[in-house]
Amino acid sequence: MALPQIKSGIGRPMDFRYPSNVFAVGITAASGIGFGSAVAFAGWSPWRALAATLGVFIAWAIGRELDPGRTVTGGLAALAAILIAVLGAPALLAVFATLIVVRSVVGSVGLELQPLDLVVIGIVGWASGGDLWLWPIGLWMLGFLLLAPEAGRYRYFAVAILAIPFVAAWYASDVSPLTLDLASVVGAAVALVAGIVSLAVVDCDESSDLRPSPITHLRVRLGRVAAATVVAAAFLGLGRDALWFVGPVAAAIGAIVVTSVTVPVWRRFSRSRTPSEPTTD
């Protein structure tokens, strides 16, 4: 069973015929119960529990976007997001905006932008204008709108819809300078190295949801670079607190690094253990 699909160039349906989607809902519900218990027994605020729960789902979704050929990556990302959320709640609006940007850059939907999508793009603009470390989110979205063919006839209108809330958030917020202490620089460097490592292996033979055109390896790699730059910028802006502020994004990048290394090794190991058929004369 698939949930009804609203016509959208950046929204994706949840089709429960796929086990990975069932897993995503199940682990989100289970984490919600766990985080809800923390409200009662560990003094968490309800908002922290809600943000942590939704962050688990967003981590899964970003993992699926950035590694469309391997469902295990989304699962690992969700598990990692649960562990990171114990340290602190994610900045929910920022990680949601990152999911929208990653999905757009990868091109996993494949449909031109629709009028309703402009509202979401406005949210991305507002979410990315409030501080310097958030700016890569808006810049990547701007790049998509200017360069991607599926931006369609609303391309330049969407640019304005992105820019106006971005500037409004910039003026409405007290923009903090970037932090360049040891923790922030090391964290940003680790995020960038993880992003580079994630580019090595792309397992993608999928097509976009609403068009038969394939999701290209180039756009998947660009999506991974986008996610890694958001995490790196967060470390430069927030220091070590970035680990949980953008925890779902960091969890997805980490999961891709793990699966990019382990899955090819496991495949080679499995083939080496499979007995070959005897030759016949």
C-alpha cells in the first residue's frame, strides 16, 4: 500500500510494499516510545523528544537519498541518529531543509517543481538564512534551482521565494561568527574527509520516482558533497555541539562511509566462498 502522492517535485510517497519503508516507520515509532520515556524518567522536554524522534526518520531518509542502491545505509543512519540524539536534539528545521536540498540535488523525484513546492523552498530559505553555518543549505538549493532541468518553469520564481525568506532570516537573527577552535576545525575536517571517502563507491541503478530517467552517479555524489559541507559548516559554526545539531545528516554520511567500505568487501568474501561449478570436458 502506498500513501496518496500529492503532485510534487520534492515530495516522495511512502510505499509500504517496500520493507525499507516499513522499517523506517517502525524504528521511528520505537525511538519515539524510547524518547517519550525519557521525558517521564530523564527530564527531557517534550520538544527534545519530538525533535529526536523526527530526526531518526530524517536520518533514514537522507541515507536513502544519498545511497539509493543500498537500503542498509538508511537503516544504519537511523540507528546512528538514535545514539547521537542521546547527546542532544537536532536542529529540526535545519536537518529537514538539508533533506529537501539533498533530495533535490540527487534528483530522486524527477518531476518539475510544482506550486506547492514553492512553500517548502520558502521554508528552506528561512531555515538557511539565520546563521553563517546554515548558509550552505541555501546555496546548494540555489544551485539546484539555477542548474537542474527539473526546476522547470518555476525556476526563477523559486529563486525569489528562496532568497526573500533567506534575507529576512538573516536580518531577523543575530548572526554569529564562525568558530575556529580545535574542536570545530577537527570536526569540520572529519566531516569533509568522510564526505570525500563517501564518493568512492556509488551503488545506484535506480530511476527517479516519477520519470524513467536514471539517478546519475554524478548527482548522487553531489548530494553527498552537499550533506558533508552542511556538517562541516555546522562544526565551524557550533563547535562540538554540531554533532547533535546536525546529527541526522552526520549519521547518514557516517553510514555511507561504513557501507561503502564493508559492502564491497562482503561481496568479494561471499563470492570467494561460493564454490565454482566443475568444468566438463
